[in-house]
Amino acid sequence: QVQLVESGGGLVQAGGSLRLSCAASGRTFSIHAMGWFRQAPGKEREFVAAITRSGGPTLYADSVKGRFTISRDNAKNTVYLQMNMLKPEDTAVYSCAASIILSTRVNEYAYWGQGTRVSVSS
């Protein structure tokens, strides 16, 4: 079993920054990759970024490339998502997920956190 807990969401004005954290616990030895996904009201969950256990390679959605950075601290078993130059369209619930492979697909991730809310105002 793997447990994931996100934190760091909040309210921010357009152009601002937030850093999300995801702490993993349990039987994490089977995890090869960690990813961030987001879901806005009325929309499907979409891929944001992913990273391997070793810290690379990384994958990003085109919509966030150049603005968001995913990283991890294996000593703390934590993955981060640094979000800069935030836009109103970034508003969503952001969820951390764990997978045995590096992927952009929702169905490749077996473990999910409950999500943290990010709201970006104009």
C-alpha cells in the first residue's frame, strides 16, 4: 500500500507562484515514477508533470512547460511541483499520483492523493 498526501495549494494572483508538495509513505519501493495531475470543475483530469524515482527524466504538459518544475527529495520521499507565472486557467484541484512506470496517462497511476486546491485570480 502507498499513501500520498498533498499540500501547498492556495489562492494566488495571476503571475504569482506556489509550490505543491506530495509526501509518500507505505510500501513505496515499487514506485518508479510520481506525477501531478489536475482537474478543473467540469473538466477531465489532465496530466501536468511526472518524474522518475531517480529524479529524471521529467515530462511536462505543453500548457505548463517553462512555468512549472517537478522535482523530488528521495530522503524525504517527497515530490514537489514549483508553479511559476500562474494563470487563471491553472485553477484546479491538483493531485499527486504514483506509478510503476513513467507516463502521462491517468490510467497508468495506481495510487492517488486526495488533492490540494489551487485558485488563480485575474
